[in-house]
Amino acid sequence: MRTTVGIIGAGPAGLLLARLLHRAGIDSVVLESRDRAYVERRQRAGILEQGTVDVLRAAGAGERMDREGLRHDGIELRFDRRRHRVDFPALTGGKSVMVYAQTEVCKDLIALQFDEGGPLLFETEALAVEGAETEHPRVRFRHGGGDGAYGGDGAYGRDGAEDVLECDYVVGCDGFRGVARGAVPAGLGRTFERTYPFAWLGVLADVAPSHDELVYARHDRGFALLSMRSPSVSRLYLQVPAGTDAGSWSDEEIWAELERRLETADDWTLRRGPLTQKSVTPMRSHVHEPMRHGRLFLAGDAAHIVPPTGAKGLNLAVGDVVTLARALAHRTRTGSDELLDAYSATCLRRVWQAERFSYDMTALLHRAPDATPFDDRLQLARLDRIAGSRAAGTDLAEAYTGFPIG
């Protein structure tokens, strides 16, 4: 097989990159180790920044998002049983965010890829990236027992057979443990990381959200977040110790703890409903510099990870592939590698701002295992500052709604 851009991973980053390249007249092939059903139900992020919303609309992938997504014009901060709303449009000149699950973004992009785009191969495992330092890198891969959902002009290869995808460029959108990141030679570049002594216990509940916007709660017992996936499905989180087993918490314990941490001084109440899913999300920060090795480019979690407090993961991945698609289109039009050579530095400016914001939000709202009364007072003072200062509120609102792409 031969293509211009080989894309490993059919998450939002890989799918959006394929879409942007198609609209720029650049051919690509997407390899995804999982089946289509898994990709379309993989629960991850659900908050889209203003810039991500704008990109999806411009790419022709915004129709269902605009119809079914939930526009949010703010978030609520809770601390010391008090409530403070951060008004995004008032503080940012009109920006907002959209609640629209990653599963739905993937469904929309997959449908577009099959209708208009190049080959999208599910159940096809990338085994290795070879020759990244050459002008024609290769991806070795194994065909799986797919259902024929390949896009393009038909199926490729035999089940279980190994094959090679020859490319001009390879883009790793296959996450932290993917083969693309592993293809970067050990010792090349620098890695920056931080692990956290706590995690998030997340649940899905078949009940209408108890508030019409996200609620971020700081409590002496730990952080809590009230979010949603739709008008009838709530997504809720509790700070728990790192390594917690989700099954060790009963439904009643989860609801009781959420009520304690989200409690307010007024008559607000938390709606309860059947829990349909429980999971634990570890918390870590990770950045690899540079985000490129020869003609292998890393995007999304393959290059950087943020704690989920700032809702930046998916949005950073979108910024990466938008920047890369522009650079590849520029190379096609002009023959110049200028933007490709600047890809890593361009992305990392935005990445580090998102890392900073995500770390600040995590430190602001979570209680460390060794926290002292002094630490508690500092958190409350910071929250008081955000609630009482337009400048402090603006800094949070601008970061939450998204840093400029490129």
C-alpha cells in the first residue's frame, strides 16, 4: 500500500486529521487496531473548546454537534458551601464551550470518512514504524478480521496477514502506549512528567443533570465534579486515592459522597439515578519534546497528557492536527518545509499553556493526602480571588474556553 500520510489511530485526532487532509486534496490511510463499535463507544472527553467547535464546523463535521450538543456559557465553582459562576462570554468576548462526547465526534468523523474520505482500516494493528529518518517511512501492520468497514474503494489484504504501508509522512495519533511514540529512539529529546497521588472515580448515571452547567467543587474531603453527557445522562467524578478499585465503591457510597462534596448553603439538591458505568482515571502530566522524529509526527496523547481537570486532552489533540494539516497543505502548495519544521515548537507553546492551566486547576480543587490547614486556606483564598476579581476570573475563562491554535 502507498499513501502520502499514514495515520495510526482512529480517535478524534486521527479521524480529524484525515478529514482535514482530504479537504486539502492530500491522500491518507488510517490504521486502527480496534473495531468500529469500540471506537464509537469509547468514553473519554466531553468538553469541546470554542476553537474545536469552530474547526469541526469548518470541516463539515458540525451539523449533529450543533443540533444535539449542549452549549455552555460558564462553569460553577463550589467551595465552603458557596457557589460562584464564571461567565465565559462576558469575560472572553463571547466564547463558550460545547458538551458533546468524544464518542459522538468519532461517529460523525467516521461517517464522513466512509462517505468521502480515503481508506479507514479497523481491526488493523500497526506493528512498527520504520525509516522515520528517511524520505519514505513505512508502517508495518497486520490485517484483522474486520467487518469490511474500510472506506475508500474496498477492503485490503487478508485476515491476519502482515503488510506494509509506504508513506511520505507518518502521524502517530495512537496514544501514550502506541507504536508511534515507541518508534522515537530512546534518549532522543526530553520528557517532562508529573504523577499525582490521587485519581478520579467516574460514573455515568441515567438521570438528568442536577445543574445546567458543569460544577467544580473543592471540599475538605476531596474534589467532585458534576458534568453531563446529554440532557438525560449525568457524568460525575470523585477524587479518590491513586490505585483505587472502582468496584470497591458501592452505588450508595458514591451518591452519599457526591452529596457531601457538592453541598451548598441554599436549597440545591443532587438528583440520583441508576449508575450504568464506573471507572477510575489516573492523573498525570506528560510532555515529550520534540513532537517529531524525522518524518514521524506525534499528536495528542502520543506527545502529551494533561490531568482531566482542565478538559484539555481532546482539544490539545485537535490543535495538533490542525497545525499539522496546515503545514502539510503548505508543503503541497509551495514545496516549503517551513511550517513542518516549526510543527513541534508551534504546538508546544499551546501544550505548555494547557499543562500550566490543568496543573493549576488540579492544585486549586484537589486535596493532597499530606495537605495541611495552611494549604486549605490557600486554596480558599485562591477561589475567593477568582470569585472577587474580574481579572482572575478572566484568566480562568480564557484558558478554559481555549488557547489560540497555531
